[in-house]
Amino acid sequence: MTFPDLPGCIAASDEFSGIYRTADEALRLWFEDMQYVEPTSLDELRAREEVQAELAAGAVLIQIPFTAP
């Protein structure tokens, strides 16, 4: 999983059901050293050509709930 608003922040899981846990962990680690970033809306992300291409190739766009500590 990549986070379009957070360069270098990635998460991975062997099972799709585990991605929420690893995504939360990746976000917490990323924000330990970085300032909070207002997330781009899903509509704005869907409008990006690179996101459209990834979705057409089989990617999935999901929203990960995260509350900054």
C-alpha cells in the first residue's frame, strides 16, 4: 500500500485483511518524524491520471481511518 500524500510511507501485508493493521502502523511510524498532512479527498485522488492508470491496472483505492496521536 502506498499513501499518495506521504512520500515514502508504505504498508504491506500477506493477507488483504491485514492491510488495515499494517497501514495504521506505517502511518504512526511516518508521523513520528513528520508533520501532520491534510489528506487529499478521494474525489481528488480519483481525478489524478496516475491513480486512474493504477486503478485500471487492478489497484484498489481505500480510505484508511487514522487519528493523529
